[in-house]
Amino acid sequence: MSLTDTLSPDLIHHRTEKGQLAVAQSTRLLSPEALRLLLLFNGFTPTRHLLTRLQSDMPEAPKVLAELEQMGLVRTVHTVH
């Protein structure tokens, strides 16, 4: 079972203010994969859906998500009801 499978289908993340600044500055502190994933978080699309779409060409996406959370660039907004 992958991390993607363990995520609630209703969990939603969005970029924090720090994440918005990282995108605007195109910071070199982020890998291209991390920046790509960070750009996808909009506060509306379920996180599991985003990670599933990336699974074939970016299998490390769940790990990158964990890193983005740890850095304070994304956070959970809410879950869909």
C-alpha cells in the first residue's frame, strides 16, 4: 500500500503564505519536483487526486508532499464533506 492509498480521499492542501512566496520567487531551495507539486495545491482539489495523477511520472510525490508540509509551504485546509 502506498502513501497515496492511505490519504483520505477528501483531504485538501493549499499553499501557505510561505509557499506562495516560494512560488513567486521561484526559489532554488526547492527541487523541480517540489516546485511542480507546490504549484498544484490550490485549496480545492483533493490531495489524493493530485498525487494519483502524478503517480506515473512522479512516484516520489507523496514524499515530496511530506517535505513541503515539513517546510511549512503547504498545509491541510479542510476535508470535503
